[in-house]
Amino acid sequence: MEDSEELKIGELKLIEKEKVEGELKVNCFSEVLNDGSIHFQIIRFPKQIYVWIGYNSAKLGHLYAAAHTRPNNMVSATTLLGGTFDNTGSGIARRLGITRSISDSSPAHYVVKVQSFSLLTKNSIERYESGEFQAGGYKWKLVLHPNGNKNKNVKDHVSLYLALNEATSLQPGWEIYVNFRLFLHDQNKDNYLVVQGNERRFHKLKAEWGFDQFIPLKDFNDGSKGYLVDDTCAFGAEVFVCRERSKDKGESLVMMKDAITYKHIWEVTNFSKLVSECCVSKPFNAGNYNWNMKLYPKGKGDGLGSYLSLYVALAEPTTLPQSSRIYAQVQLRIIDQKQAKHHFGKANYWFSASNHENGSSRFILLSNFNSQYLGYLVRDNCTVEAEVTILGIVRALS
């Protein structure tokens, strides 16, 4: 490690002059990388080199490392703070989010060939978005800033990013974890410069990741390096979806300790004149939810033609979130107006937006209901009651 250039952490810019005090040499470097700044301070002693590295980022905090030279001049590293790990130049680069390599293989998923590259700037194209391509079950785009991303004050570099197309169509809370590699074709050697970052999390509010300083313009424009030849270049991408998840995945079940029973009475008149397949009561409230009673005069399902069918249903099921459910005890009753020998049924049900109606398709035989000797239908009127007790509620985790 004869000089600081051997660190090879991206392209470092010397912002402070080397200070020499006797045998002590100090170099200071800073580099803007993605959403933070890397600060290097290298102090070189006759037989040791100490490197302090600070990454001022909300995600990674501050990292510190020290490198020592061995008798055979090989470089090893150890941490001063934070445990032990690989702090060689490439190891530090991996931790801070960027590795650069050379590959003979072309990009697996997409290539953007740009002819007359210089005309992008002349025609004031500061941001170019490629057509969409598919990888890992999603649609993506490459985003190129030929003179650096001006929104991030990037200068003297080409900026290149991977963008999730139509990110606004993702479900709320949905996240996609992606490893991706961006390519630049070396036309002289017919291989590719490959720049890779750490696994990135794409979601509705953060749909673009990449490299502010993908390559210095000085190197890019140098024809001997093969990246821009006859004003033509080619960029590419490989995208690998590692996993997907929803931040809201999960639920909370709350059981009611002191459950309250809500009762609703429905007077049905002129029963013989009912022509509707289903008669619906006025809404009533139970446990902060609105409900209806539903009566099928000629039956429903397997009770059709022989039974009267009776149900309780959520009055506004579409307002209930898909992840929510209500566990309720329901008691349905037809009043015996003569002998008070009421006919009833009782059961527990789960209610949801997709299962908002529960009850009995064979609640009572129509022959018994219509019998003049029994008191269920008197003067063509009947009385139906419902008792609803909310026993538990399931909601999505917040």
C-alpha cells in the first residue's frame, strides 16, 4: 500500500493536500456516494499505515478501520472499533455499497446502445429513460444522466440507475428486495465494466437505485479505455429479485372481555304480498358496525321452496378492509305471537368483506311458519329478532 490510490474505493478525489511532518504523512479524501459522504484520513508511519474511514449516513452510521503493513508488504486490516471484519480495499468497498469488476458476459436482461452520445448534452437531455424490460416478475427501466445527476449535484461523472416502472401500482407497503448489476461495454476489449451495489429495497416511495458516480467522464470519454468509441456506447443491466414482502403483512386478533349483545327487532308486514326474493331490514348498529337482517320468503340455496331462510349481514361490507374480520355470535328468532314458543337458532360466525352474510338457509319450514295453529304469522305479519355479540376483531398490523 505505497500510496492512497491503492484503496480503489470508487474514484476518490483528493480535497486536501498531503501534509508531511517529518516521517508522518497525512492524506485526506472525501467522496459523495449515493446518499452519504465517505471521508478518508490516511496516516502513514514508517512501518504502519492507519486508515480512518467515516461513512456519514443514516443507514450505516460511522465505520472506522486501521490497516497495517506486514513484513512481506502484503496489506492486512483490522478494526479499531466495531469488531473484526475484512477491511481490505475491496472489503471496505463492499461494505460501503459498491464493487467494480470486469466480465466477459454481456448483460442478461437489457442493453441500451447510444449512438451520437455527445448529442444528448447538446440537445439538453439531462435524463434519459430507456424502454421497459422485464426481470424477476417486474418491469424496469434504465435511467441515464450523461453529465451526472444534477438533482444530486453530481459533476464530472456519468450517473446510471435502475428504476422500477409503474411503482405507483404496487400495493401499499409492498417491498421488493433486489440485487442488480449495471454494465458498460468496453469496445476495445469486448468485455464489460460491471458495477454492483448492495441489496436494495424498491417500493412505492423509493423506486430508483443506482450509482451517482457510475464512471468519471474523463475515463468515459477516453477512447483508449473503449467505453465511448466513435461517439457510441452501450449500457446494460442484470436484475435479480431476492425476495418480496409486505410491511403490513400480519394481523392482530383482539378478543372482547366484556362482550355486549345488541338486539334488533324487525316487524314484517303483509308477508303474503312480498314479491322480492330477499327482503332487507333497516340497518342497525352492533359493535360500531352496521348490520342488516335478510329474509328470503321462499327460501335460499338448499332451503329454496320448502324453508324460510334468515341471515344477518354486514350492511357496508366494502368499507371493511380486506385484512379485517369480525367474529360474532348471532342469534336469530321468529316470535311466536300466540304461545311465546319462539323459533330460534344460534351460532358463531366469521364476517369479512368477502363473507359478509351468515345465517340459515333452512331456518324454518314454510309449512310450520304459515300454520294457523302456530303463532309465527298472524294477520299476515311476523316479528323477527336478531341478537349480535361481537366476540373478536382481526385487523392488519399497523
